[in-house]
Amino acid sequence: MKQTIMIVEDEEKLASLLADYLRQSGFDSVWIADGNQVLPRVRAELPDLVLLDLMLPGRDGLDICKEIRTFSQLPIIMITARVEEIDRLLGLELGADDYICKPFSPREVVARVKTVLRRAGEHHIPASGGLSLDADKYRAQLKGRDLDLTAVEFKLLHFLYQNPGRIYSRSQLMDRIYSDQRIVSDRTIDSHIKKLRKKIAAVAPDEELIHSIYGVGYKYDPS
């Protein structure tokens, strides 16, 4: 399956050029020009990496980067024409994985994308027990057997799986699962986790993939 790069850039010609070079290198891409659309699209589409322009209509790139980091370790490369050192440091401190200043070579961007994705893959903890997830079909299999998850259960497992070892509070998980900002109680997440664990246990009784951290939240850890 091709990896998808989300291009967040309000200059259409530049975004199109980046998309062409990424396609030639075997990537799929999606383009967003408005900063207000980024977070909902990231949550819904789960791209493999975001090329994030700093100056955007609607919402600033640094603010977007900071909020993404509250719910995901998705690789982010900041792109900007502002070359002041304070901006460079601020971008990285907010959680960006790399930083590219305009003007740049599209080939350089593609090379940076490959480097950041490779580095992210090296730090990924592989799942044990044969867990596989298909985000397009909302399908989860464990040891070759379907878990028959609801959409919410799948989103929850997929998010935790993408960020192995990291502990998330109930409120963080609610923000991730319920992107429409509906009002739900903390116990709603507990209920989903309980059902998810029950379905996993039905297939693999000896596998404990989702761990409770008392007083904090939950994490995915197959080890």
C-alpha cells in the first residue's frame, strides 16, 4: 500500500509541484489549502506524513502542529519562507520532525520525506500476535481472525496502535475518537476499551495489547 503525504500549502502551483514529485517517488498525496481543514482531515484520513506550511489562511501552521501533537505522533515537516532562527526552533519545539525553508528543491523535500518516514519506522514498535489493521475498510484482524469492531472501537485501536507505548488520558482519546466534539463522559472510553479487550481476548486469550495505567489512561503495548 502506498504511503499518503498530506500537503498543507495555500500556493496551488507549489502544492501541485510537490504532489508531482511525490507521485514520481511512489507516494500518494492529498492537498489542503485552508488551515482550518487540517485537523479534521488528519483525524479522518490518517496520512503517513504532513508537509505543513507555516503561513496559512484560517489557522497558523505552528498552532496546527501543536494540536496534532496532543493526539498523534504523526510525522510532520514544517515548510516556511520565514527563516528567523526563533521560528525554526519554535517549530521543532512544538513537535515538528523536520523543517524546510523556502525556496527549496522539490527533490530535497522528497528526500526529507523519505528520511523522516524511515526514521519514524525505525522507532515503531511492531505489533505482536499478528494484529493487522485496514483503515480503508475499518477492518481489524488478529491472528487471521476478524475482531468485528465497531467504527469507534476501530478508531480507538488504530490510534493506540499507531502510537505504541504512549499513554493517553481519557480526554485525549475522546478528542481523537469524537471529532465532532460531542459531549460524552470519561466512562464512555472505559466502556469502549472494555469491549475492545473482550473481543481481543475472544481471539487471543493470552494477548494483552491495551494496558490500563491507573489514574492516567491507556496505552497500546504488545510486548
